[in-house]
Amino acid sequence: MAQQKQWWLNEPIRIIEFPDKFNDYAKKVQTLKKLGGNAEHLLNYAFKRGKSEQLETFHEPGEHYLEVDAVSLKKYLEHTRKQKTRVIVYYNVHAENKKYIDLMPGWVQRKEDGTAIDNLYGLNTSFCVNSPWRDRVFKIVGDLASCGVDGIFFDGPIFVTNTCYCAACKTAFQKKYGYELPSKTKLVSQRENPQWYDLVEFQSESISSFLAESNRQIKKVNPDTLLYMNGNTLSPDWPTGRNNRKVIEVTDVLGAEGGFLYGELRESIYKPGATAKWVNGLANGKPSVVFCAAGHKPWNFSTLPAGEISILYSQTITHQANVWLAYSDDPWCYQDEVKVLQKYNAFIKKYPELFMNTVSLASVALVWPAQTGNYYTGSEIPLTDFTKEMKSEKAGNVLEEFYGLYAILARNHVPFDVIDEKTLENTDPKYKLVVFPNVACMSKKMVDGVKKFVFSGGNIMSSFETSLYDEKGKKLENLQLSDVMGVENVSTPFGPLNWDFIYAADPGHYSVKGLVKRNYIVSTIHGLNITARKNAVVPIKYFDPLVGRYAGSPKKSEKPFLIENKYGNGRSIFFAGTIGHAVARFNFPDFYRIAGNALKPLAGVGVKLTNAPSSIEITARKNKESGDVYAYFVNLTSESKRPIEQIVPVHDVGVELKIDKKVKNVTALWASKKIKFTQKGSTVKFVLPKIEEYEVVKLEGK
Ligand SMILES: [Zn+2]
């Protein structure tokens, strides 16, 4: 008999977390259904002492380790099963009440001086995955599975940034590596030290082993109970020990907080989509999810306006991650926002085939350099609920470089995937172009993989110190990809160039199309001293830096800014500067144009939009079963401010799409409209009369 698929593999999950009293079962499930969800994060469970029939309503960190009252949970699950909704228990495994520092001294995470963590979120402590607390968790998750819950969500587990030096960690490290657990705060500024590598590995292995054992206990009871955790965001994983590649090996769904928006909303507008692309790629066939908060953080009881909710959902689902939205206040207080949520959830429910079992048709991949984040000192950690912001103004900030190049691709209407460095070892030949946002740290295996890829006809576009370090953060004599890039004599980076310029040295070159009449093109803030090899082309060079912004006209230098080179059958475009950073920070239009000009001939893009603003992001995917092609349009067009209150519709967008079969029907599913089209050979052309906040166009084959 064929084994039935686990439930989370059968349809897209639409998870909602909302504060509701657990004592009114019917109302709670009704709310979930009205919002369009099919699964809830159950916050208000309590495995508590005593014989009460009611489950206690609490969400206080630390309380979950009390005894189980399975009776009422089972009753609730009987009810949800009848209503066909799923219940995933929220299990806080990272923030605990401070009283446990005294009650359970052997469980808490400790700093290097031996003192316990007592200021997580200002008021909590945290238990350590290597301490005897783990046995407690393994028992509880087994008990929860026995009750029949559909899944368990771990919030955490994490190492707090400056931990952990508890007895269990010290012993385990010594045993594994044969020397004393080294200082994290000291090594963080000496990342080329091999002990840093050991420490980062040790912590991510510790988390992974905790997850693996938890999942074993759960699956022993019921293989149909889901386990997943709050995984790492697009940021280095050393501060918390969450390494998503390891996490997904031992859990069922890979998730990250791509939709937690903070403060001035100065993070990239593409954060939810970038996170979805990344976790979906890493999950390697398993499902993924993007965690989105309705609240504008850190104002926990606020709710983001409808436009922001829309782009959280449209970006998440387009890149095939499941949706998860958390309310901290009563959703019904926000009618406009609820309507958006209901609209998206209904759309996912109606067309599940758009959001699972599809393959990307992108011919371009952008690398998220996770390893570089850990072992390269130019990196920065963004603000999340788990990490305090640590700004570094050093050259080569990887996060900004990534988001700048992300924006360049998206705003030039280039569909693309996000891959991690590990993928480079065997670069998928379906990609015509791979983009490297200052991917500084690369192993020999990755370098060999990239060389092979380019030699056999692939193309790369890279920036700044890409490949100048080994995978452990050791700076090398030369860029490892220098043959591919056509460069030599690499020396130090220069800058900051606070008011400086570059110029078109070859005005006929395609990269400066539309810019040839400019005397001055604004420069990146940092550059890399490097020489181009004889056969390489240098269409753009740096001016000499000015002493001050009014210090006269700059002199032309011979320093290359853009170097184009042929390698085997492929080509490289190398920016000897931090172009992604310049776009992420300043949105210089010239850089969108230069990079767009440079990449388009290399990217083999199968889609062309006309009359569309750069705020429309286009993605193309194909259903694995039906072979139907879907074109997804995420509309980010707004009223020029964030938070975005409403998305502004876009009209009469021309679409040209390459497709490998005869098309029978073209339908705009969000608008529920048949679309007139023409097909000549492999090119299908049509005009979309109106793109509201979102659209998916289905191209049905004959
Ligand atoms: Zn520990």
C-alpha cells in the first residue's frame, strides 16, 4: 500500500496566530476559518499541573515546562478535526522566566564570566540546548504528539549572541575538539582564527542535534506530527547558531522571519520575497514558510496597513513559501487589513497548484553568501527578535550588497532565484547568469564549480571582494576567480569615496548605454585596487578622489570599475566596487542602468515587460504535473511612503514570454479574466489591462 503523504505536503498551509481565549473552542476555530487560515499556532496551550478541565491561557515564557493536562487539549483537537483545521502548538524554547536562573541553575545559558543570561528582551533568561533541559523538552514533545496535535513549532532554540559557557557546553566542546571552549566575544573580531570556525560549527551542531532528537521523539509517537522551528533570517548564523541547511535536514518545514518589519522600515522592501526564495531553495523539496507579523515592530499591538500586509503575502506565496501571519491584537479591529488577508488566503485555497509542485523558470540566480556572513568581517547583522542590531560600517557589507543586487534584478524585470554558496559546487546549468554580491569567502570546491560553470558557457556578475577569502575567512593573495574575471594584482580596498565619480572609458560599450553623455557618474563608496588583464575590457573607470566635494573637477584615473572578461564559453562582469551597497543605500539610477545593461545580454531572460514600472516584480514558474506556466506579478507600487497603506494598480502592461509549447488559454486568475494573446513560435504576447495588488497569469498548454 502506498504510504500517504504527511499532511503538510498535501496543500499549501495558511497558518494564523492570533490572541484568543482557549476556552471558547467554537469561536476560536470560527475566527481562524473566517480569516481564511487552515492551521493555527496555538499559543494558549498549557501542560499544567492539577486536574482542571480547562487549559490555562498563558504565553509566559518559561511556564511551558509545567505538567501536562492532556484532557482538554484532546477535546479541543476532537473539535478542530471535525472542523478540518490543523493545530500547531507554539512551544517557546528560547525565552524563559528569570526565576529559573535560581530554580534550574544547570539549565540556563551562561556568559563567558559564568553569569546567567538575564536580559533577553530585557527581562528573560534562556535555557541551553546542551543542558539536561533537553530531556525535559523531548518528553514534552512526545506527550504533545500523543495528544494528537498536528504539529509543534519551536520558537528558538537559539544561542544568545554572547553565550553559551554552561557546564554542558564546556564539557561537550572539550570532548569534541580537544581544547577548552574559546571566547566568542574575542573571536568575533578574529574570524580567520580556526577556533572561530570550530565554535560556530559546535553551536550549529548543538542546535541541530537538539532538533533531531526532538523530531525523533515526535515521529516515534506519530509520523504525521510536524516539527519546525523559527529558522535563521538572511543574516549570519553565528549569533544564534541557527544554520538553516542543518535545520531542514532534521525538521519538516523550513521557516524564517522574512516578514517581521521594524522601526523606520528601512530594510529592503524585498525582504519577504528574498527570504521566501532563499528558504524555498534550501528546503530542497520540503515545504518552506515565511513568518510575517501583522504588527509594526517593536510596537507589538499595532497592525501594519493593508498595503504592507499585501506585499508580505504576495512576495511570500509567489516564491512558494507557505504563509504564516501573527496578530497580537484582535484582527477584527482592522477591517481593511483583514480583507486583504482573506483575499490572499481564499486565492491560495482556490488555486493551490500555483503555490506548490512548481519549478522556477528563472535563468538567473543570486547568491546569498551565508558563509561569508559568518567568516568575513565586513558583514552586518540585521535586527531580529533574537539579535540586537550590530552595525558595521566596514566596506563590503554583505547584506546591503545582496539587497542592492536583488533590487537591480527585480527592478530590471529579471526573474531570478536565490541560492546559497554550497549550491555553487555544482551550479545548475539551467542558470545562464549567477550573481555574486561580494561573496568574499569561497572554498576551493565552490571556486572549481564556478570555473566549470563559466567555462562551459555560464556567465557571472560579481562585486568587490568576491572570492578573495577562503571558506574559513582567511584572506588570500589573489581573487580565486581572477582567471574568470580577467583581473590581477589585487591589493587593498579604497574609500570611502564620499563625493566621487566614475566615468565611461569606452562610451560605445553596452553597459553605459543611455549614460554616454554623462561627464560624471556617481561612484560606489568603496572600490578595490586591481588591474585588468590584457584581454579583458574595461568600459568604466574611477576618477581620482577629490579632497572635498567642492575641490574642483576630478582627474581621470586608470583604475577599473567594471571589467568584462571571456572565460571559455562564458563571460564575467566584475564590479571592482560595492555597487550593491550603493543601490541599497542611495538607489542611484545610473547603477540600475549600468548593471541592467551589463547583465541583460548574459541573463537569457525569457520574459519582457513593457509599460511596467520597476515596482512590478515578475516571476515565472511551471507546474510539474500539468506543465502549465504561471507568470506572477507582485505589485509594489505605492504612494511613495512606508508603511504602504495601499497598493496603486498598474494598467496596460505588455508581457512577452518565451514558452516551449503551444498555448491554448491565457487567464489572469486574480482578476478572473481571460486575456487575448498571440503566439509566434515560442513567444507569447499579451497585454494585462490592470494589475491590482497581485496577479498570476496562467498559460495553459494545448
Ligand atoms: Zn550551554
